[in-house]
Amino acid sequence: MTAPKSRSYVDQYRRLILTILCLFWWAAWADEAVKEIHDQLKMPVQKQMVALTLDACSGRYDGSLIDFLIANRIPATLFVTKKWLEKNPAGLATIKAHLDLFDVEDHGENHIPAVIGLNRKVYGIVGEPDIVHLRKEVVAGAEAVEAATGVAPRWYRGATAEYDDAAVEEIQKLGYRIAGFSVNADAGATLKKQAIEERLRNIKSGDIIIAHMNKPSSDTAEGLAVALTRLLQKGFTFVRLDEVDVEPVMDSLGNQKAATKTSK
Ligand SMILES: [Zn+2]
């Protein structure tokens, strides 16, 4: 008669071990989960107001895109890396001549994603091995922007715009606000002109658009030129992130809502 009893103890013990293992697994997963931050302008905003943000990761300077913005007096927030600044002095000179239109912010030193842990990757790009490296990526990027423009950045957008919780906490501790978005216009400058136009067709007041200014051979400049002209004709005005406050985009259940089709 003792056999069934001891079996049930063994079963309970096994169940307990399994539960503990699951909790450990869940804690590790929750800690390492990578997320995009989806924000919009803090409501209510003036009717038909949106923000355009452009990333300069590495690569080159998309002169046609910046020239279009200058010609149409469209303000934008530019997220540039130290790496990009060093490689594109002519582009930087044009931007510096128009700091009335362009707010230049921090996209890091070397375009390393803000996820922490050995060999972790986002879209195939290796993240930071530890918090010290993350700190350097953020701070050296900010120093490069300040040295180049004379203005200290207050916003940070990590490479790939994906973060884990530990990185978010550290970036905020360093005094930077993380720049989310609500509409992904060009999926890392990989989309064709018509797809970009399509993504900006149903834009609404308060949206924060992300696109790229580092791939002149892409369709981004052409697609944005058509889409942004249409927005100007509809009466939209553009603001820079240094002029506004933002808030998370929530769905009706109170969860943070996904941005319009994220990259890849
Ligand atoms: Zn980037």
C-alpha cells in the first residue's frame, strides 16, 4: 500500500521541479524579450500634426531626400550615428546649414542594437555584450552629435529600433528619451516607391513616421516626396521631437499597439 503513496510524492516532486524550471525559463525569456517602442505625439495635438524621423545608420547621405525637405520647408528629426557623421561631411554640412529645420539626435556610435547579452542579434546585427558597451554606444553617439552640431541630443533611437528591458532602463538612466514611432514608412529603406506611398496614405494626426536617409540608391526619397507632398496638400504640418511630448500608442484593450508593419 505504500507504493502508490510514494509514487504520488515522486509525481508531486517532479511537478514542482517542472514548475520551477518553467519559471526560470519564463524569467529568462521576459528579461531577454526584444521589443519595438510604438509612440505617437502626446494627444491632443493640433489638427493634422505629424513628426517625420529619419535614421542615418551607416552608409551614405541621401541628398535628394534632404534637398526635398529643405525645398518644401518640412522639419524632421534626424537620428545619426557617429560612424555616419564621420563618413558624410558634405551631408552634415547641409544639415548644419539648416538646423532651423532639422533636429539632430543620437542613433549611437557604431549602430549596435540595444540588446544585451553575448551573441544576441536583431535582424542579424549583433547586440551589446554587456551594459558597459551599451553605455559607450549611447554616450559616444551623443558626444559625436554635440561635437558636430553644437547641440546636445536628448533623444536616443537604437539600431534596428528594438530594445530589451535592461537596455531601455539604462538608456533612460543616462538621461535620454527613447524615440519610438507609429508608422514604419520604408522598412529599413527596402521598400519600393509605391509601397512607401501606400504606408503613408492613411496617416493620422499624431503619427510618428520612421524612414531612412542613408541609402540614396533606395526608393525612399522618391516615395517620401510623393507621400509627403500629398500630406502637405491635405494640410498636415510637421513637428520635430525636440518640440513635442510623446505617449505610447495603445489599442482598445490598453496594450501597446503595433506600428504599421514593422521592418522585414
Ligand atoms: Zn539605424
